[in-house]
Amino acid sequence: MDKKQENNMHKLGLIGKNISYSFSKAYFKNKFEKEQITNVSYENFDIENIALFPSIMQNNDGIKGFNVTIPYKEAIIPFLDELDETAEKIGAVNTIKVSQNNQLIGYNTDCYGFKNSLKPLLKPHHKKALILGTGGASKAVAFSLNELNINYDFVSRTPKNGIAFTYDSLTDDIIKQHQIIINCSPIGTFPNVDACPNIPFGAINSEHILFDLIYNPKETTFLKFGKYHGATILNGLKMLELQAEKAWTIWNLS
């Protein structure tokens, strides 16, 4: 590669922790090959602490944007210069654009991905949802459910302000009243594939949708239990694909 080509190269990357099995790098590598995009690269920036984020900017010329994943979707915000209106409302960021004057602008494309992967499954009786977990992804899910006019309650391991239920407090009746159950926690992701959120699965039936934001494995224990009890199940792969393409339009490198 000559100097001119090198100067025209753009870099993208994923900020996260323990992300060697991440979807994003493989997805964009495949996209660049398929669409013959030769002036953009994508790599993982696996950092132990969010305080290391500025060093990534300092040590990498040509950075045009990032995706952000667990556990930094909220912690990244103080390092940014500006938030898009949606990201500000949600309080979590999963996409960053580096502007021409090196300003860091935060966006949330998780909400777009979640909303548009859930919508085709919705029926008139899907009126209430349980959100398992309270991290950055759960905030995007809650925002999307609001837009879809679906009421929701959060479930957390420990009692917190604004959290309706703990896992210990869930009953069959609560499960029956919430026809959509979304796992936004990392419980059940690779390599701990036997782990599962502790909910009363016996109350799940064919009226339910179980949506797991996890995509590795394709069918988590959470989804297997849902399928066994007749629920409609969906993993996070379509959501990730949709949010990735939305991020690509924000970076606007094509």
C-alpha cells in the first residue's frame, strides 16, 4: 500500500471488554469483502477499563467511528463531546462518530435494531413486557417499547429505585401478565451457555415472545426453555445486523 492509499484508509472499531467473540468485527469484515469496500478496516479495542479509551484515540490515526458494547455503553458518555437526541434520551451509547474536527458524537442504534426486529412478531395481545437486566442495552429496549406503546417493568437481581421486580419476586401471575420477556443481561452468553435468568418458565405459553439479546449461542438456555413451553423465540442477531447497518449510515464512509 502506498502513502496515498494509506492516507485514505479509515479505521472503525469496537470498544468493549472480553470481546474476542464479538459479532461486529466479523460482520463488518464480511460486509467490506462482499461490497468491495477497500478503504475501511475494523478492529476490536478490548480494554480492561473505560479510562483507557482516550489512549485509543491518541494511538490510532484515521479513526472514524466506534461501536460500543458491554460494559461501556453508559460509561463512555463522559468521554464524548456531544450526544444525539435519541442517545441522550436513552442514556446509553453504542455508536460513536468521529467528526472532521475530531469531535466525538454518541448515538444509539440499539433501539433501532431492537424495535425493527421485534415489530414483525407483535400481535394485539402483546401489551406488557418484562426487561431482564438494567444495563445500557436495557435502556434502549425500554425506549423502543415506549415507542411501540408497550408497557414494561424491569427485573433486577437486587432491589433498586424504579425497578418493579427482583428475580426472587417473580411469580407465575407476573409472567402471565407480561407477554414479552426480553433478556438484556449477559447471563447465558458464550462460554457460560448453560446459565439462564431465573424466572418461572412454567408460566410461559404460546402467547409469549421471549427475546434474548444474546446471539452466541444462537439458542440460549433462556430461549430453549421458552421454545419448550410454546413461546415465540428470537435471538439478538437480527437486532445486531440492523444496528450495525444503521451505524454504517451514521459513519457515512461509503
